[in-house]
Amino acid sequence: MGLREIRELARMRMSPEAWEHVMGAAESRATFRRNQRAFGRFLFRQRIFHDVTDPDTSVELFGRRLATPAFVAPIGSFSLIAEKADSQVAEGAGRAGTMLFVSHAAKPSVREWAEATSAPIVFIAYLNRGKEDALRCVRLAESLGFAAVGITMDTIQPVKVGDRVPLSTKDGKPRKGHPASAKDIEWLKQETSLPLVVKGIMGAEDARIAVNAGADAVVVSNHGGRILDFNRAAIEALPEVVAAVGSKVPVLLDSGIRSGGDIVKALALGAKAVLVGRPIAWGVGAAGVEGVQRVMELLSEEIRRVLIMTGTGSIREVTNSILIHEPVAGNGLS
Ligand SMILES: Cc1cc2nc3c(=O)[nH]c(=O)nc-3n(C[C@H](O)[C@H](O)[C@H](O)COP(=O)(O)O)c2cc1C
């Protein structure tokens, strides 16, 4: 079963409200569409005379070795899909040998996440839930051996689904925006010994501010097109972020990843790894743990094919030289 079929199965099995929430994007959906289409501008340079047959798809981040550079993005509302969706995603991530980013907004506690998975976990705070609560979770994450912690900082305006601001899954109240400040990064950096990730960066200036304030990694992300309509695609913002801070910290990317080819393109443009959002939600909505595992398997199979067809022996060897930049858009799935 391919990703399209998994998506269609999820659409049939999920409640219309959950589907609308997961697929929701701000206003006209221009950012959402652009996130995916922008990958279509990059083509691969095919190479056949080489001996690459079994490329190494593993990566290392925060001292952990992962089987794949496709990680699970933090999604606060998996529980809208199914009661057990969070723990199913956690188990699927463990089986796939990937890294699990978990959201402060999600139902499970920090301890429940740790119990539900064998995957290295990154706890991603929302400071609108209060600094005290963020710190309590970060301390617990430390004591439970999480790989890193972080803050999502692009929600200075709340997420929008169409023209509506969704209710919080934790307290049922409408979400509010929260200002982003370098001081908050400095504060959390002082409070934790774990690597600190800042998510929601879309340009060189913000990337520099985050890294100067103590970020140990940044995630180039426009929140899957859920906040600012007519934002740039994340893949379009990636090169300038890599040029600004890529020699200092690992740069991750999410928003619009729908295939292994998209992942290899992001790596070729300087990302260390990517986070996958909605496809994981489709996987769990379609078939629980197995669905998540299948999505991860599909992405890995596609990564391997691209590496072989470009003569690239490992993720480490992926460089910009395997890409041709073409001004034609369209990567199919929306
Ligand atoms: C339903 C849904 C809920 C999300 N919840 C969170 C969240 O709680 N915290 C966060 O940092 N990002 C959240 N995100 C954004 C994802 O982490 C990620 O940035 C985005 O989904 C990537 O785009 P993609 O869905 O095109 O892969 C959410 C995204 C979706 C679709």
C-alpha cells in the first residue's frame, strides 16, 4: 500500500472532524500547497555506473543513531484521530528505529510517552502552557533519558484551520498566540543539560537569533502551513538557514514531506534530518501501529531507491551535487 492509499484509508476511517483538523491549513491553504509543490523544483541527477547497492540510511543526532533520517513530528492532537493514537505512534516510531518528537499539547504525560516507546524522544514545549509547566516537563524528560528538548516558537499567532482557531485538546479552550523571545531560549538553555531545539524558523535572521541565544538545533518549519497564509515553503527557506547557522548546529526541516525523494532533497540542501507530520497521522488513522510503521517503511524504501539511483552510498554522502534545480512545480500529493 502506498502513501496515497494510506491517506485515503485514513480519510475513510477517521471522523470528518478529525480529518478536517489534521488536513487543516491557514485560510487559502497557499502555504500548505506550496510546501509540497516546492519540492518539484528539484530534480535528481541520475548516476548508474557505480557499485552502490545497499546504501546506509542511518543518521546520528544528539548522540543517538537512528535507522532513518525521517523522524516523527510533534502533533498535539493525535488523540482526535483515535483514543490510543498517541501510544500507537510512539510504538510505531520505536519499531521503525526513528526519533519521536512529542508535543506539550498532546494527551500523554512525559512519563507516558517514555513508557510507550523504545524510540529516542524529543520533548517539544509550547510556552503558552506556562514556563513552569514547560520546566516541569523538561526536568522529567531529563530524568527519563530523553534525547533532547525544545520549544515551538512560531505560534506567536495561533494555528488556524481554514478561518477557525481550533480548540485545545487539553482544556477545550481556543488556542492563543504566544510571543517568541530569544530570552526564553536563553532561559531554557540555562535550565537544562539536554540539547535544545527551536522549531518554527523560516529565515536566516531568526535562525541566527535562535542559535546565538543557545539553540543546539533548529527546525525549519512553517507548521505545515497552519499559521501564516502565503508563507514561503519550508524547503525554500532551508538554504538560507543552512548558510546562516548550518556550520554551527544541525538544521532539521519539516512541512510538506510526502516521499523519500522529498527527504533526500532536503538533505541535499543541507538538512540533517526531517520531521514528518500529516503522513504519520494518516498512518495511525488508517491502521494504528502498523500504519505508522508502513509509512516509515515506505519513506525508507524510497530513500534507498533515490540513493542507489544517484550513486550515493550513505546519507552522509548526500550533497547538493545530486540535485538539479528546475523551475517546474508539483510533487503530486496534497
Ligand atoms: C494536526 C496537527 C497538529 C500539530 N500539532 C503540533 C504541536 O502540538 N506542536 C508543534 O510543534 N507542531 C505541531 N504541528 C506541526 C507539525 O509538528 C509539523 O510542523 C507539520 O505537521 C509538518 O508539516 P506536514 O504535516 O506537511 O509534514 C501539528 C501539525 C498538525 C497537522
